[in-house]
Amino acid sequence: MSDESTYTASFVGEDGTEVATEQLEPINGAPVKSLTRPGAADGEDITYELDPETADADPVVYRATGVAGHDYS
């Protein structure tokens, strides 16, 4: 990570393409494990989870896991 007060996060959609890059603040010096971000045209929020293999990389990668609040079981 490049700066102790922020880190670069790359958000990757379900199709594997990068959808956004943001500067985020770590929690207790570590990247946030999961985040919810506004969705695209449909307006539904998307949940992203940290790719653990990138936790010490720059940028840290978050992968889309689905629509927030949906039960996929």
C-alpha cells in the first residue's frame, strides 16, 4: 500500500473487468474485507469482497460477489 492513511482499491465486476478505482481508508492498518457500492444502470447495490491474494498489493482488488441483500442459496 502506498500511503498509511489511504490505499488504492480496484473494483472488478462479475465479468472480470475493472469498474472503478478509489482511494479508501484502512481499518486498523488493513484493507476493508468487504464493501457495498452503488450498482450500474439498474440502481441495485453490489457487494465486493477483498481478493486476499492482493491484500498487500497496490492496488488492492475487490471482486463483485453479487447484489447486496439477495439470497443466492
